Amino acid sequence: MANLVIPSLIETLYMVFFSTLFSLILGFPLGILMVVTEKGNIWPKPKLNQILNSIINILRSFPFLILMIVIYPLSTLIVGKSIGTTATIVPLSVAAAPFVARIIESSIKEVDKGVVELSLSMGATIPQIITKVLIPEAMPSIILGITLTIINIIGYSAMAGAIGGGGLGDLAIRYGYYRFETNILIVSVIVIIIMVQSIQFIGNTLSAKINKK
Amino acid sequence: MIKIENLYKEFENNNDKLLAVKNLNLEIKRGEIYGIIGLSGAGKSTLIRCLNRLEEPTKGRIIIDDINITALDKESLRITRKEIGMIFQHFNLLAQKNVYDNIAFSLKLSKMNKEKIDKRVDELLKYVGLEDKKYAYPSKLSGGQKQRVAIARAIANNPKVLLSDEGTSALDPQTTKSILSLLNRIKKEMGITIVMITHQMEVVKEICDKVAIMEGGEIIEANTVENIFREPQTKTAHKFISSMQTDVEEEVINPDDFKGKIVRLSFLGETAKEPFISQIVRRFYINVNILSGNINKLQSSNVGHLIVEFTGDDKEVEKALNYLKNNDVNVEVI
């Protein structure tokens, strides 16, 4: 059994790691942009804000499975194939990016408006306010948000497995469900549970540790 | 140093217009501590936030140290703001940064090198008396300590002006006093002009040189603190003075309860040293009954108040009052 579960686990870890990374690269700036371009904020661009808001909402309305099918051609374009673990990273990242944007947006919004005002009164530039004030002040909350994202992506990746993405979800479906090897199904699920538990634990600990509030 | 000319600030909210500051004119001299006092909603916070354009004025001019603040473009405004420090009611410290990083914040924004920053922060810590809290986080500090950090941060760049938006309103009376004496030291030793927004007359009394009273977006009275205490012109000014703890007796005294004439006498500086009461009793055929009295210690001198009841012949009382008036005692019949 180990020779089935371990490679699948590695596939899952690989998918989750890179999907998280790319969804952060896409979603993080988007989330910050959502805050600063708001009316009355430090870089008000109401039109842009509205457009970004709509895009995020539309992407988030798609059921993940449909989004994956729609985006698979994009995978062919980027990684050269539309099936397998690497190919799955593309739709996973795209699906998680708007989620990340919302998470970052709400974390940044928690930052006390007073410190932004203070930074303005001291002559800080907009990039300085973002990098030296907003992000550091929101960091404990951002870490919890990223934790939530990783757990979400683990869930998505299991679904992706069902349509040829590989990983633990794939293993559970192919062996556990189609071949009635219940023990493999159970083990796959247990491994996923352990992963989720540990990531949540690490996230909570880290967030509490850096929070000086 | 600071000149405000015909300043207007209008807020618009769903077609609802609110004129927070109307046609306001004010001049503040270099090295002064200028208090602006008013009840909440008087427009004083809006006014001080217009000075560094955290709030954009609708109309009018603001000139600080010969720079027309209202005419600056965004980039020049940003650079000019470095010369205008500001402290807030709720301190606005960076919660995730320690005291050192909070004070170094403005220096880092100006890209000063690490060595210089270290030296300057140590200097400032010593100045505000928090050397032992260098690596503490704001959540571990008391309100007074937090405001000291905020003050150190505000003066780190050697600004010409320091704005205090209700800087002591969240503090207890004793801490307020220690913060005020720190501000006074800053004014004296660094020559920084300080503008203080407050709703506490105690703050004005303690350190301000001049005071403006705001109501409904306008300045209804502005004068030196001594003169306001001695001869308040407006009702609001009266209320502020009598709102101070030492004056509560005045509220209790109802002129209808007394047969004689109830008069409030104010003595300023030298006049406080003359024995006027015994003089009038000897000179005129009247009786004087002292109902309450107090002395307010101001930044530059003292103002004494007495509330007395005059009984006797109306003419004699009139003469006594005139005598007092001629001797620079402020007389006010209640």
C-alpha cells in the first residue's frame, strides 16, 4: 500500500505547493489593489476597483470542476499538456487566486486606518505604505488566510484528481472507489486529514507567534 | 508661521452637505503653543487635518512657514509633510513593530542610514524617558508611554510644526500633565510651533500661549489664554472655563438665592497681589461675602477668581464695582 500512497502524497504536496505559490503571486497583488483603489483609500480608482471586483466575483462563482475543464486548454498552452499533476497546477492556481485576493483584501482591511493616516502625515509614499505598513501590520491575519488557502487547495486538488490530476484524490477514486479497495480509500482520506490538521496547526502557531498585538 | 485665510471645508454625503469649517482665519506665531478648543462637532479636528491636508480644504489658503500648503501638488505636499509632525488621540502606533521601529519609522521613510537612525532613536528615547522600553511592543505599554513613543516619532525628523489632534484626550489627568510638560519642553528646547486640538480647558490652561474657541465651524473667540480666563467674551468660553473642576462651585451658586449682588471678580497677575476686598470694605459702606474662589495657574501667569456677594446701598455697591474696574480687576455681575 505504501508504494501507492507515498507517490500520490508526493504528487499532492507538489500540486498544493506550486498552486499555492502561483495563486499567491496572482491573488496577493490583486487583494492589495482591491483595498488601495477603493474610494477614500490611499490610491482611489473606483472604476478599476469595480472591474477587479467583478472579475473576482465571476471567477469565484464558477464551480471548481467546470473552471478546471474550461482552463485545461490554458494548461496545454503553459505546460504543454492537459493531463497530469503539473497540468493541474494551472487551473488550481487560477481557481484559488480570486479566493486569495479576497482573503488578502479582508486582512488588509483589518489594519487600523489610523496608522495609514499617520503614514500619510509623515510623508510616506503609496508603495511605502503598502510594504512598510499595510502588509506587516496585517501579517498575522495574512498567515491565517494563507493557511486557509492551502487547505482549500488541498480540497480542490483531491477533486482535480478525479479528472486526471493525480495525487491522493486520484488514488482514492481509482483504487478505493472504482476497484472497491476500501482500505486505500480510507488511508488516502486519513493522510489528507493529517495534512489539513498539521497545516492548520502550523498556521495558527505561526500567526500567534508573530502577532505582537 | 501658520496663516489660515478664509478656510472652508465642506463634506458631501449623499447630497447632504455639511460645512465643517467656514470662513476661518487664524494666525499662529513661531514657537507658540496654540490651543484650539471646542465641543465635539465644532470642526476643530477637521481644521487641524486641513493643515497637513489629510483633509482637503474646499476653499481658502493655508500657509505654513511661507509655503502655500493649499497650492502644493501631491509630491511636494508629501515632502512638506515631513516638516509637520502629528500626534493623535489613539496614538496610531504600528502594533506589529517595537518602540525602536516605531520611532525609526519616519527616519526609514526618508531613507536615512542605519547608524544615524540608531543614534537618533537613542537620543529621542532618552528625551521622552523611555530608554528601557526600546524593544517593547506597543501592546505592553501604558497610554502615556504610547503617546511618548508617538511624540518621539513625530519629532524624529525635526519638524517645524507639531499638530496634536486630541493628543491627551485618551489619557488620565496625571498622565495628561506629564505629556503636556513634555510638549512644553519640546516647544522651549526645540522651538517647535505646536497646534493643539482639545476639548479640555485644563490642557489650554496648562500649556497654551493662545487659544481659539471654535463653534459651528467658526472661531468665535481667540485671545491669549490669560485674557480668555480673565474676560471670556462668549458663552462657550465661559462654559469651558467653568467646566474645569476647580470652578464647579459657580454652577451651584444661584443669584436668586441671595439678597445682594453676586459678582464674579477676576484678577490677573499683579492685581492678584493687591488686597482689594479689604480695601473696598474700608472705602465703601458695603458688606462683602465671599462665596467661592480659586486660582488657575496658567502657562505665563495666574488668574484668580472670586465669587462674592455685595450687600448694602446700591450706590455704594456701584462705586465699589467701579473702583475695582478702575484697578484692572475684571468685574462681571452674575
